[in-house]
Amino acid sequence: MKHCGTQSLETNRILNNTILSSLLIFLILLAVHAFEAFFLRMDETVFGENFINKVFGIIVLFYVLKSLKWKWSDVGFSSKGFGKSICIGFALAICTFVVAYTAEILVLKGYGHEVSLGVFTTGFSLIGESAIHTGANYILMCIFFNIINVMMEEGVFRGLFIGLVSADHTMKVAVLFQALLFGIWHIVTPLHNLVDGNLGIAGFLGLSIGYIILAGLMGIKWGLLYKMTGSLYAGMADHFFNNCIATNLLHVMTESGTDEMMIIRVLIAQMFSFALVLIMFRRWNRRSNLKHL
């Protein structure tokens, strides 16, 4: 990774302790994320999405890159291989979610349900507490907000945090560190449900651990895709499909409800895609090592 320009005093302060710097940036972003979820509650407005923290994250990313004198391409927003990386990400997502949707439908049919697919927008929830919105305007807003979401989360967690931490630690440490932060980032959702009375303490603890593990594995997967492709776009495409299509737009309906077994869909898709990326990464790593012999 190439960084340009002479290092300033502020740059040196950030790079002198990259773990601490990343933690401080993360805590600022997390505070805004929690404030929006608990107080502003933009997901309960006509927008149907907590997007202010994502816009704020992009602004923070801009100023951190400016302080470091880094280019956007230094954290994975490179035009090189854009089309190929996007195709890799969407191909990965489509293949794994075809398997996941099929498994979910078969399970529901096994329980005697009549199953159909529906296209409309909802907020993502593993506990089935989400509002349904129909209409093209909601679909367009969903797509737009999800683009902002993946730009911010991939740019900050995979691009910035991996870029910072790998400056004085191994790539393995950098990938695992940002994945842990990415898992913690998602605790806001079950905490929000706890505060609103939709979850008890036991449910909150269980769901929080589940979010940390699942989001953490997804963070590792997208970190490995970044390492292999040299850009964020493969991870962004897979991330976008997971959030926008598979959890917000394309739903499995029965006579008794909607997305009753979404957890099966999400777990199968993410475990399957994680395994595929891990296999791809090991092969890529072996080839890379052979080239340097």
C-alpha cells in the first residue's frame, strides 16, 4: 500500500499507535451510531433507515485520509479492476443466497407451509420486528441508503482500519482486529431492542453474541476479499447484496408471516460464502508465495 506526501505531526500521531487510533475513531463513530439509534431513530421515520451515522462515517473517513495524506485508492477505492471485483462480489452473493433461499423454502415446505417470494422493503431484524413498505420510492431509498452503508462500512472497517493497523502489525492482526470492531458495531441493534422492551437480558446477550460472531465472520470474509483483489469493490458488492437484496427487498412469505426463518437464510449464506472465500484465499496465498520463491 502506497501513501503519498510527507508525514505531518498529526500523521505521525495516528501512525505511532495504529490500534489506539483505530479504536478512538471507532468509538466516535459508535457514539454517533448509538445516538441516532436511541434518540434520532431515523429508521422509524419516512426514511426507514439510520443513515446519518453512515454519512458521518464517510465524512470522518474523508478527514482522516486528508490528515494522513492518503488517497482514496490507498484504502481500496481504486478504479483498477473495478468491474472484475464487482462481478466477483455479486457472483459470490448470488450463488450462496440461491442455496440459502432454497434451503429456507424447503424447510418451510417441510413444515407444511405454502411459500412465495415478495419484493418490498423492510428494516433488517433477526427477531422478526420490522415494518413493511411497498412502492418504488421505498425500493429506491433502500438501494440508495444501502450504497451509502457499504461505502462507509467497507471504507472504514476494511479500508481504513486494515490500512492503519497493517502499517505496524501483520495483515492477519489487521483483518481480525477490524472484524472484531465490526462485530461490536452491530451490538447497537440488539441493545436498541432491549431498550425498547422487545428483548429481555438473556435475549439481548444471546443476540449480541450472535451478532458479534456473524458480523465478525463477515468482516473477516470481506477483509480477505480486499486482500485478494486489492480493492473494496468485491466486498462492497457482496455486502450490498446481503443487506439490500437478501434482507431488505427479497422476502420469503407464508400464510403465517414474512421471513419467519430469515436466520436460516442468513446463516447458510454467510457460512457458505465464508468457506468459499477462505478456500479462495488459501489458494491465492499459495500462488502468491510461489511467485516470490
